[in-house]
Amino acid sequence: MRHLRPTTWMALLDTLQQDSWNPELRRYRSPYVFRGQGRLAPLTTSLQRLSSQPREIERHLVRAFRKYAMVNVMPQDQHWSWLTLGQHHGLPTRLLDWSYSPLVALHFATSNEHQYDEDGVIWMLDTAKTNARLPEQLQIMLRQEGSSVFTTDMLTTLSHARPQDGSLPFDAETGWLEQLEQAQGAPFLVLLEPPSIDQRIVQQSALFAFLSNPETLLEE
């Protein structure tokens, strides 16, 4: 990781917009996604902050949310859509909020006046370098879609795929992640673009990141 400390507004903008010119596309398109925090703190998920054994409680939380949230929210037909909906409504999940917009991240880095005595931080994640660490199967899917992020539909397709050895995943919704991780020998990070379930997601240019293993820390 590189740590940059701009000291002026213009230097800050230059830092956030670095590498934005894409010569292949002949247009400005940042290779980064952004996350703003009011202070420097570990990149832990709400699920990790809730329990030291996030894998054990994740499925129970999602199942309970699907059961009781239906009276207040639009029912979803996919596990990953339910997960993004739960994140949106405060359910502890393995998802971590990011944005395509550096200014949205800057807003979240400066929105809490009680943290004004500390330096805020904006994380910049290079999507190309992140995706280069994905298992080959996932890299192929992204190339076929011409995308740098997954959708809930793409993840659902993976959830329903039978492993090459013919066995069924121990958890049809998320077990394939751990199987790919075991085959690769290292955890990997997946970027997920949520469905536009309300205007806040659209306005914040939101996307999520999650790890193949919900117990791993993102800095690792």
C-alpha cells in the first residue's frame, strides 16, 4: 500500500484523480474505487465486528432477515440480492461499502464532525490489480462480460454451478467461494455492483467488496 498525504484542496483532487486518463478508451475513467472513513481504522465488515466467528452466524442472519423483512421491503429472488438489501438496511454482512466516486468517498471521510480532530482517510482500490488475483474462472467471466465488477446475476450463476468433481457445494450460495479459495491457495476479493434498489445506491455510485473468506481481514 502507498500512503499519500495531500495538504491542499488541489493536491487532494490530483491524488483522487490520478491515473484517470485511459488511453485505450480515449476518455477519463478511473481505475480505482473509493472508500471514505472519518479516521484510519481497519477495513473490517459489520459481520466481523459483530462476531469473532462471522462464517457461523452469517447464514442465520440472512435467513432471519429474509423471513422478517418481507413485510417492509420488496422480496428478492436471489441470495446476493438479499445480501445487498440487508447491507442497505443495516444487517451485518460480509460486504464492505465502496463507491466509484472519489467525491462520495470524500463526503464520508468528512461527514462526522466528532472526528474532525483526526485525519480522515480515503482508500483507493485498483480494480485491475484486484481482479488479477481472482481465480481464473472468475477472470474469464469478467472478460466475457466486458466488466470489472460482478452483478448479483453473475454470482447467482456461480452459486448454481456444480463443481468440476461433481460434488455439490456444502453451501449452495457461498460455498463455491471457499472451494475456489482452497483450489487457489489464497483468499481473493470480489467486487459486486448492487441492483438499484433505491436512489441512495444510485446517487452514491455504490458498489460492494467482499472476501472469499468472511473471516479474513481485507488488509491481509
